[in-house]
Amino acid sequence: MHDKPSKDDPRGGAGGGGGGAAPAAAAQGATASLARTPLFDLHVALGAKMVPFAGYEMPVHYPAGTLAEHRHTREKAGLFDVSHMGLAVLKTSEAAPGTPEAHKAVAAAIETLVPGEIARLAPGRMRYTVFLSADGGILDDLMITRPCEPDAAGSLFLVVNAAVKARDFAHVEAQLAGRAHLEIADDRALLALQGPQAAAVLSRLVPEAADMAFMSSLGTQIDAIPVTISRCGYTGEDGFELCMPSNQATAIAERLLGEAEVAPIGLGARDTLRLEAGLCLYGHDIDETTSPIEADLAWTVAKRRREAGDFPGAERILRELREGPARRRVGIRPEGRAVAREGAIIRDEAGAEIGRLTSGGFGPTIGGPVAMGYVASGHAAPGTALQVEVRGKAVPARVTPLPFVPHRYHRKS
């Protein structure tokens, strides 16, 4: 998620797998072990193909297919169900809610787990950051929002990835015991409205949405339903995320889908959109073995935090900032039409293995294959010639600057 985006990032959550264009009966393959979001019945009614993802039954695509959904989001506005994400409110245990000391206390607590600048986060603003392990690995990436309501001082709203949300929440509770506590928001749903026409659509329902700054949040109502709106997303396009009571999620989704520009979008297009935008998917492009510096996320380590060195894994991360990491995440464009997938070996021109792909697929906007992966730092410069193994054959490729498709986040002039 870089433009490069300095301290802010639009990332809203996990991506999705691929998917073809054929419609399917949505409920086929359901198992009792999979959870369902509040929009499950709506997905079925819309003809979605449902697949297992992060412990949930999620729509991979609708009858139009992944390619059409990808293009629709790039051209108009797409609606995504991201209610599988982990939502929680972190509250301080060290100061009275709503007091000036409350935000200082809750920010100081969460800053023991992340390298971002949270203490100076203004009301109604949000930040992308990462949970770090003691050795500087990425436990997860997440969004932190400071509510704009004065009486909410002392609380922070967290959005973490679905697949590791139980682990994340346990980590926060254990590390911050006595300083702060979590309230899991499992009674809330989360939708993402993304695309160049998203602002025009949402401003019909919430006029003040049109003037929202990138990475800002506000509390409002849509048809008398309380909704928190954030201007962010995971597609590289302008867009919003909307959080509302779970029992009102279908009403909000149907209201948005009733607008001519809006179409439902599944995980397949969510993944192709985020890949073209060069955005990381946790468990693939970043994980406990990667540091923010290796992952090209050095901007998540705030200046004040670098100077203090007061975050987990600081020794490794500060060393990599000074000396450079041994490997780096890069964009890669294979030649031809063959798609290179996650796990494919990356070699230099002489045939020596120098890394592996972490994400790969067909970029509909690009009109060809795109990929991301880690290579030895000496081979990370844009334009470097590489080879990528595709079905046992060496395919010529080159390191390409990220993102593959320019970001179009809303920036006020």
C-alpha cells in the first residue's frame, strides 16, 4: 500500500482467492465448521459462488465473474463483504474514559506492540501498522482508528485479518493486561465500497462523505441506522469502509446495491485488485519471518519510534534500516501470458535461485501476468532481469516498481 503512502495506508483486510466466471449455487459445499457473515443469505440470493476462506463461507465471485467484477470496481463502484475481519475496541484501564489522559494511556499501551505513531493520531484519523514479534517479524497488519467522539477518548478501533484474529486478540490481551482491555465487536459487520464512483454514490446517502479526507473516519447514519464510515480500502481505488450493527448489514448493502453504479464483488476480484495495487496479503507477502523493512513497509516505522527504539524487534529493524535487509519484496512482470503463482522459484539470469514469489496472477487492468516476491537485495532494483519458474519452465521476467496500477486514493488539494 504505497504511493508511497507515508504514515497512512488504505488497507482494509485480507484478500481472496481466484475464481472463474461460471455462476454456481451458492450454498453448495457448505460445512458446519464454517462461519457465515451477516450477508450470507444476500450472497446466495445474488448467485454467488461460496468458498471456504479464513474459516468463513465467502463469495469468490458472482454470475458476472471475477474479470467483470475487477473491471467494474476500476471503472465504477464495487461492494465487498469484509465482515469476516476481526473488529475490536481497545480501551484503557489506566485512565477515566473521555479524559485527556485516556488517549495517552491507550496509545502508549498499543505502541508497545506496534512501530507506528499512535499517540499523535488525531480524533477521527486512522493508521495502518503492524504487530511485531520480539525479533521484528510481522505477526499481522492492522488498521487503528481513533474515534472522533470526545467521550470515546481512551479507546481505539482495531481491524485485523480474519485468519489470525483469534491469535491477535489473545496477543493484545496478554501483552496489555492491566493497561488496556479488548471488547470484541462481533456484533458489527463491515462493508467496503470501492471505485472511482464510490464517493458520488455514498454522498447521496451521507453528504459529508464527499469531503472526507483519506484515512479519516466519522460516525453518521444511513436510513436511521448508525454507521461508522472510513475513507480507506484495499483495491488501490478511492473508497470507503462502513461498519454497522450486524442485524442491519443487509439493509445497508441492499441500499448501496440499489445505486446504479454499484455491483457486488467477490474475493476473486478483491485479490486481483490488491495485487495490481501492490498491497500485501498477510500469510503470503508478509508473515512472522518478514520484517517491515524487507516487506518495503519501512514507512510504518514512525520517526519518533525509530529515535526511541521502543518497539518489539527494534534491534533487527533499526539495523536493517541502517544497513539494508538481505532480501526485499519487489514487483515482478513475467514476459508473455503465462501466470506465475505463489511459491514459484525466482532465479537470476545465470540460473541461481534468489527468491520465491509470494503472490501471482493475471492482472486484468495490466492485461498480463503480475507477481510479487522476495529477492536478494542485490537483485531488487527496478529493471533487473530475472527468470521465474512457471510449470517447470524458466520464463523471463523483470523487477517492476510497485504498484502495477497507480493508486487513486482521495487526496485533498
